Amino acid sequence: MLSHNQTKLLTALQVKKYRQKYRKFMVEGDKMVAELLAQQRVKVEAIFGLERWAADNAALLPPVLKIFNPVSEAELKKISALVTPNQVLAVAELPEEPFAADLLQRDFCLFLDGIQDPGNMGTMLRTADWFGIPAVICSPDSADAFSPKVVQASMGAFLRVKIWEMPFENVMARAPNTPVLGTVLEGENLFEAQLPAHGLLVVGNEGRGISPEVRKGLSHRLTIPRHPNGGAESLNAAVAVGIVAAMLRRGRG
């Protein structure tokens, strides 16, 4: 049975300031909790699951039996951030890895400049994971990468992609002379441009695009050309990330 304190904490973790205060976040669903339990990078604090989940996943439980808390469907619904709760919810510690500026000297990383939609952010994390992009850096005014909606949309990518929150100028101060790529309307055709072998790919806000301050730091201004028969005003930010990432990885493993 859930205690009052447990219920209070789990409800609080749906809000960013409490995730930051307690340095914890929630992971929901059979598949993602199984992935969480199979890795070593993110520490698991507690598991809250239905008895039938425990029965179906008996092989996963021995190492974490001390932190498993059986709950009823009504209790799970009370603490879940989902409209339709799954069978299990886990609480994990937020990663505390120091920023690795050297990644930008040998690979590509994403910088999310004011991304607001949790679904978009989760999809970008998933895209980074697919293309082997090792890290995603979020501006302080972006959505929280460890919010329940972003975690769900990432489909477990948060376990494999390093995530940091940091202003653009701080990234550049730590990694000077890094090539910085961004898509803008007046940019060079992405499919014809000479692309660098490493650097920072900036993704602008869904409505206003890349902020003026960050735009000044772009060394490679690119555009994804619209087909002559195309009529859409713009591309979804997450879709644009996938197209640019595919071009950056073309012929590079």
C-alpha cells in the first residue's frame, strides 16, 4: 500500500522544480522500466507495480526486490502521469554526469534552443539515439527532458543519450571553434552543402526558430529545400532534425 509521503513525492515529481529539488524523475511502462532495470548508468530508487506485472516479470525482480512496492490499479492511477496508466512505474535518480565538451571535437551533438513541445523533444532524443548522436544539450528555456511526457516520447533514448541543460554561450565557452550548424530559411541547400565531420546541430523553437543570440553563432547556415510541388509553410522541428541527422551520418557509419 502506498504511504501518504510516497504519494506526495510521486505526484510532486510530475513538476520540474520538484524533480530538480529531489534529483529524481519517473519512468512508466513495461518496456521502459525493463530497459531501466537492465542498465547501469541511471540509478533506480523505487519501483511501484501491479502484482500481475511482478508475476510476469519475475526474472527482473531479484536484484531490485528490496525497492519493489506492490500497488493496486487505483493507487497506480493516483501516482501516474499517464491518462491510462501502465502496469509499473519506477523512480530514478537524475544523471549527474559532467559536461563532456570533447564530444563536440569528435562527433555531433544536438542543441535544443527553446524547444517547448514535450513530444517534439522526446522524438528528437529518439532520433539522436537512432543516429548514434551521443548527447543532447537543452537551453534553460526548453521543456524539461526528464518530464514524464518527454521520457515517454523518447522511448528509452534518455538511457542511452547524454542530456545536459546549459545556455548556448556556456557550451561555446567550453568548446570554442566548434562548427555550429542550424537550419534557416536563407541557408545553403543541405543536400549540396559541404558538411563538417563534427560539431553542434542547433534546433530552433517550434514557432520562432533559432533565437537571434544563437543564430549569431552559426558557422553553417543550412536550409532543407521544399519540393517545387510542396505547399507546407515549414517542417516540424523533430522531422527537420531527422533529415539533417541523416545527412550528417551519410557515409559515416
